[in-house]
Amino acid sequence: MDHPVPVAANRIPAFARALGLPMVAAGLLLAGPLHAQSVTARSAAMAERYPDRPIRLLVGFAPGGGADTAARPVAQRLAEAMGQQVVVDNRPGSSGNVAAEIVARASPDGYSVLFGTIANFAINPMIYERLTYDPVRDFAPVSLAAAPVNVVVVHPSVQAATMKELIALIRARPNTFNYGSSGIGGTGHLAGELMSLMGGLVMTHVPYKGGAPAMADLIGGNIPMVITVVPGAMPQVRAGRARVLAVTTGKRSTLLPDLPTIGESGLPGFEANNWYGIVVPAKTPQPIVGRLNAEVVKVLNSPGLRETYANQGTEAIPSTPAEFTAYIRSEIAKWGRIVKAAGIKAD
């Protein structure tokens, strides 16, 4: 004798009954797509309203340094484009890690944005054993932003008129020459380590909480040399309080064509490039990442911003999020080899 089908079974979808699935499993199958649609709808709604309040642009170094100087004109023009304040929030410390950690833990809504550096993404994860963020897992890349030119700057009292003479001077006086940078793991620090490895030099690194404090100590005569970005160095050079000897790039900079490279000054093949980029917390809705990318790229391509950067010795380098993601991974691989060879540790 046939038994009547329980009423509850009638509520199981036909495809679920065909597969022999219980009601709970069928409900989960239906809930998954519905939940995904709901999340997508919420993300689209957030992007439609975005931004409806001020945005924080965090910089991991002190005001007046290279990252800060590059971030401020972007913040100003981005505010004009998006109709909301973009407030630069300086959080110096630990070679930019303090700001990166804040953004990694922030709500993924597009209102906490990091103007990060090569140190944040490609170097610090390999030299800080207790780093609380992962450069790949914890951020959603928005765009590359800028490629500032790093330069070797010395106090006027240093008895070297050229980069070649400086290398000879350091080589002749091992363990007596100090150099400053914006912090452990920055390109200033790595450039110094690479100089030491390639040139057989013995120098002592003095880290600061940004390029500006390092330059202040150089001007005060407390350290003889700083490797820093052009924006922080050139005002002091023009004032006669410091001398610039070389760029750290592989080729001469089109912005400073008269300055030799370290490679052509006695260390062939030397290259230590610097860059900044913009990221938001991981899980930030894709429409918001896309909106930010579109506006940032427009700002970076604007003639006014490019002129400002050129005057600072910096080049605008906008990108897609995918291009920036791939670049971060390639830089991690490249600098990992140098960090390991130099035995650099921050903790």
C-alpha cells in the first residue's frame, strides 16, 4: 500500500528530490546563490553611494618625507574628483608598518586607504618576523602611483666631490662611515646594503622614521650620508646645505639627466628602484576598488599632477589592480634574494 508523501517533502525542489537530497541540503543550495546575489547587490549599492563621507589616506612616514610629499597632491586632486575630503593621515613607525597594519585591520569599505611603499609590500614581510599583516592576503591593490628617484646625498663636509670618490672614501675607512634612510627595509636602506655587497664596503645603517628626519640629521652634521628620495633632498641641495652625488636607478633619470648612476660610478649593474602604490583592505567590494582605480588613474594622468611630480623628481605610474598585484609579487621575489644575501633582520 502506498504511503502518502509528507507535506514537508512537497517543499523540497524537484531537482533536489531527483538527487536524493534532504530538505536542509536543498535549502543550502538555494541559499548560496541567493546569498551571493544579496552580497553583490549590497556591494553595488555601496559603490553607488561611495564616497559619502571623508576618506583617510594613510602614509606610514613622517610629514615632509618622500611618501608624504607624493601622497598629498594625489589626495588633493582625488578629493576634487570624488566630491569628498581625502585626509592624509601620517602614521610613522616601523618602516611604514604602523600605517599598513591599521589599513589591513580597517573595515573594507573604501574609507581607509594606504599610500604604501615598496617597503610595505615587498621588503618588510621578509625582515620583520612578527609582522601582523600579509602584503598579498590582507590588501586589495588599487593602482601603482609613483616612482620617486632615490639619490645619494652627503653633508658638505664630506671629502668627496663625486660618487666614485665617495665609494673610494668609504672603502678606505671601513666601519667609520654611517648613512641614514627613512627606515629599516626602505629602498634607501636596501640601496646602502646593495652598495656594501657589490662594492665590498663596510657602513653602518642609521634608520629614521622617514626621510625628513634623516635629512634633518644630515644637515645638522650628525650623519655624513643619506640615501633618500629627490623631493626630500633637493630643497636642501639647492640651499647649499647638502650635496647630491648620484641616483640609485639602473639608468640616468630623465628628470635629473646630469646626475650619474651608482652603476656608472664604480659599481656596474647597480640598481635600486623605489615606488609607491595605493591599496585598500582585502574584501573591499570590487565596484569600490574599480571606482577608486578609475579616479586614481585619472588623477595620475592629469597634466597638473605629472608636472607637480616632475618638479619633485617623481614619475606617475598608474596601473590596473591586476598589474599592481603582479608587480607586488615580482618585487617580493626580487628583493627577497637581496634581503637574504645581506642577512637583514628588523626584529
